[in-house]
Amino acid sequence: MEGEAVIQELIDVLRTLLFPGFLFFVILGLFFEWIDRKFYAKLQNRVGPLYTGPWGLLQPLADFVKLMAKEDIVPEGAIKPIFSSVPVFALALSLFAALFLPVCGPQGIVSFPGDVIVLAVVLTLLVILVFLGGLSPASRYPEVGAERSVLQLLGYEIPLVASILGATAMTVGLGGSLSIEGIVNAQRDWWSILGFQALGFAIFLLAAQAELERVPFDIPEAETEIVAGWTTEYSGKKLALLRLARDVELAFLCGLGATLFLGGPWPGPLVPGLGGAIVSTIIFVIKSIVVLLLLTVIRAAMSRLRIDQMVNFAWKYLVPLSIFQLLLAVVVAPLMIHLLTL
Amino acid sequence: MSNIVDVPVGPQHPALKEPLNITCYVDGEQVVGAKLRIGYNHRGIEKAGEYQTFIQNLYIAERICGICGIVHAFDLAQATEHIIGKEIPRRADYLRTIGLELNRIHSHLLWLGVAAHEIGFDTLFMYVWRDREVVMDVIEDFTGNRVTYALVTIGGVRRDLPQEKAEKMLRVMDALEETVKKYKEMCLNEKTIRMRCDGVGVLRKEDAIALCAVGPTIRASGVPFDIRADDPHAAYDEIPFKVVTYDTCDVTARILVRIDETLESINIVREAIKKMPSGPIRARLPRAVPVGEGVGRTEAPRGEVIHYVRSNGTDRPFRWKVRAPTLANLLSIPVMLTSKGDYVVYIADVPITFASIDPCLSCTDRAVKFVDVSSGKSWVWTFSQIKRMYWKDKPCWRERP
């Protein structure tokens, strides 16, 4: 009995560390960065990464290793404990969030009722980290970047949370639940995006783009305006970790989009046994890549907005739309389902 | 108002490819004032010119600017021919015009890409630069070089344009016209571009005139000022073209002026090829230039370029002075970057506003200011004062009567 418990414990640890936990998401993050760069390049009539590994697949890894080997400079006036810990926390938080995703089954490694709320909190915490990372080096460009990131958060946080909550409406017919598992299981036969959630998905895409600080919302790290924004003073290992954190966050948000709106790993879990896990994983990754490609298209098709324009846009259109879709999802959809089943 | 921070943009900054310092006084995200500082890139080209012959100087002049190189060579040749006072063959005038206009097309397309990059629209940047390669190929076909053409020489041009090359050039111009029209559509209709450029970097007509802006910058403020039309040189007197102006005075107007000018340039190239007379392409002029002063001016892609040359009767210039258009346009930058009443400038507008004059600092930096480092005092010396103090014992520089 005791032996079994130990083995179970060991499996859990391995699941967390290797698959579908940290290592999987680090690799997935690097892979997604490659897809993003390659597809972005294709859209721009370029070739993108080409030389490192087959089709340049290893380029993100090579960049990471190179940055790890570079000199790590800490500015003199920086608040050193905060400055140094931000990259670590950013990576840790992104990886933590990724544990909730249902990669190889309808359930993530961590799953409990209400974990959707935790994810929303983690997404906000990541921005708080950006703010700290921008303020701690006591330098002008990062400071401007930090201010912008918080202003931007004011714009997209409500739509992001509303679109995530809207996805939970799918579970209403099944007794209601605020957990990822509940949302995933509710989409077994009918993906949310096919119903009232299409609008929610669009809002989620825009908000995710803002969370990831990509064009048109790359305002906090706008290269031509404020050098590298809040990351300006980071170098060497810290920058490598920040970039890796960004990659993992990218993979996480794509995965979250796939989970909430595209039915997560379904219909993978229908296959029995180990095959189910493998098929689920493949389906989950493919769906995430679809979300990623959509994000990349947005990135390629627009120019950067100004911070005031971004906040204006968010409060004029995104917030009302997201509240509308929340109403649609929580009130109208269940009503219609109720009427149809009568 | 108490919380004003100065944010330095440059001399090293990703938005600026060349060294220049703009200190922006920033209140939150708003720019309340700006101060310029140039002088990081003084290369001593004018001085170097005094040691070389006129012919050699053409090639130095070409290297004043990597983008509008032919303009400087053309201006210097024009100034030298002005001193000598001989006409050059008409065909050479036409070939020079074609060179100048091809140069303008490539420069304006290059600028459009840079502007797109400044507002974070990298896709447009990549596409425009891809299509600009077409013009670069035509230029290479015509002159033998992509960047420094070495086309102009004193008394004419160095390469002729044979019939088959001219026909090829016309075909390329047709294709290019389509592309440029497509980009115009895109710039007019793409929402995010308009959001970033409309009402940004406003330079009112009065300010533009008062600050002596030149080129597309002043034409986008509604002033039809173009040296090609105002003081026709080369073959511009025989080729009809429109001076493009817009009167919204903002960055969008500058984008549209440049795109429309590209279309005009394509037409000028076509006209020039059609009307080009046959005949020699070069007149043999004396190596030693007689005593005198000459001025060459033309409309570079960025605005009016003036070269002043003074000869003391040898084969080397006694003094050579270059005024690049960026120097004239720089003065309007602080005006564009100062919030005033309803007109609000954000930090995000700084790069595109600055880029909208198409700055080229390596062309510009030739001003020298005398500063006593210990006391911080600065002053100006006149030409004759410098001569009196330092040139007494240098007979080679002495001016002949």
C-alpha cells in the first residue's frame, strides 16, 4: 500500500516536472516562439529563422542559450532584490499557470473548483511583475514602460476576465462550475466557440495580445519609442529568463484559448488508455497552434497603437462588448437551452 | 506640472539610425517641450574637399549621403559648371534628371518603410523594402551601382542609357506605379496607420515658412515650394510635373506627399526617356577651374540641397560648402514636439514625428561651434577671423586675387 503511494507521488512529481508540466511547457513555449516567428516572417515575405536546426527550429533555444552566457548587468541605482527576482517570478508564475491546462486529458495537473479565478489572478500578477520590473532599475525608459503596462492593464483586464468567465457559462447546463475541468467537460459535444462564445473568443484574442504585449498592444515595450520598455535594463540570464517566461506565457495563453473556446483536448479523451493521452495532447497542441496563428495574424496586420488610443479603444468597445457577451453567455444562452429542451 | 522628466531620445536610440539627441520634457506621457542637439557625426567632408581636385570631390560628395548620393554629386558638378560657365550636352541633362528621379523614388519608398517601422507596422516596412529592390535593380542596370552611382561628372554624365535599357526601365516603371498606388490605398485606408499619423507632428503653414522648412515637410504644410519648379535645372524645364502639396500639415500629409511624389517621379522618368535627344553625353571641360564662385541647387528627396563652391583658379576648390535639407527641417522638430492647447504630443509620437522629416544627420552635421570647455562659453568666428588667425602661414590656401 505504502509502495503504491510512493510511486503515485513519484508519478505526480514527474508529471509536474516533465510531462505535461514544466519541461513540456518550456519546450512548447520555445516551439511556439519559432512558429510565431516563422509565420510572421511568411506573412511579411521573409524566410524567418533558417539556420539553427532543421528549418531554424532551434533558433529560440539558441537565443536562450546565448543570452544565458552573456554578461549580466545590474544598474547601480536599481532596487536589486526586486530587479533580480522579477524574471524568476515571471517564469515561475507562467509555468504555474500552465499546470492548470488540460493537456493530456480533461483535467490539468492541478485542478480544483474555482481555478478559473486563480488563472485570472495569475494573469494580473504577471502584469504587476512587469510593473515592478520596470520601476526597480530606476531608469527612464523602463519607468515609462512600467506606467504604460499598468495603464494598459486597466484597459484589457476586465474584457479578459469577462471573456474567461463567459466561457464558464457552458457549464450552466451541467450544474455550473468555475473550474477548467468543468468547462472542458461541458464542451465534449459542442465547442463554446460554435455558440454564443464566438464574440468572447474574439475579445479573448485581443486581450491576450495585450497581455503578451504584442502589436498592436506592444506599447509597454515599444521598441522605436522607449527602446525596450520595461525590459530595457535587463540583460544576460535575467533577460533570458524573461524571454522564456514570455514564451511560456504565450504557450499558456494559446492553450487557455484552446481550452476555453475550442474544446481543449476533446475528442481526444474518448480514445481509451494511454492512446487517449497521446491523442489528447496532439489535439490540444494543434488547437493551441490555431490560436497562436490567429494572434500572429493580428500582430502582422496592424501598427502599434498609442497608450491613450489603446485605453480609449478598450473602454469604448472592448469593455461594453465583453459585458454584452457575458450577458449573452450567462443569461440568454441558458434561457435558450432551457426553451429548446422543453 | 511639477513632475516633468527629461527623456533623452538619442544619440543612441532604436528609433534613430543616426546620432542626434532630442531631449523631450515629459509630463506623464505628454511631451511639453523638446530640445535638439546635433554634432555627433561631424566628418570634415568640406575640409577634405579642399585637398582634392574637383573631379575627385564628386566622389566624396556622393558619399555625403548614402541615400541621395547622386544629388550631392549633381549639385557639386552644377556648381563647378556654373563657375566654368559652359553649357553641357542636353542629353546629359536628361540622363541626370532620370538619375535624380530614380533616386527620389527609391528614397521615398525607403522612407515609407522606415515610417511604417516607427509606428510599429513592420509588415508594411518589409513589403515596401521588398518592392524598393526593383528600383535599386533599375538603378544598378543604369549606372552600374546600387548606392553610390558615380553617374554625374563635371560636364555631363559617365554612362549612356541605351535603347533596350530604357525600354526595360519603362516596363519597370509601369509595374512600380501599380505597386505604389496600392501602398497609397493602404496608407489611406488602414485604420491603425491613420490613428497614429492623423493630427500628429503638426507644422502649421506659417511655422513652416518662418522656420524655412524645405522639401516634403513644407509641401505637406501646403506650401508649393519645389526647386525643380521654382528654379528649373537639368531637364526639368522641359518636363511637365505637378508640385504635390497637402494641407493637413501632419504626418499623414507627409506620407501622402511622398507617395504622390513617387508617382510624379515615375511620370518624369517616362517623359524624360520619351523626350531625350540624341547626342553626346559629356562635354570636355578644363580641369583647372577659373577663379569664381558657383552655386548648385536641386530638390533632393528630402528637400533643397545647396552646394557653394569657390575656386581660386587651381584644380582644387578653395572653399566648398554644403547645406543639406535636414539642417533646414530640424528647426521645425521642437515646434512639432511641443504640446500646445488642444495639440497634445505623446511620447509615442516622438519617433514618427521626427522620422516624418526624413532626417539624414550624416549629411547635416558640418556645423562647428567654438566652445571653451572650462568656462562653457561659446562664440562664432567669421571666415576672415579664422583666416587671419590660422591661415597666415599656409600659402597653399591663400586666395589668388
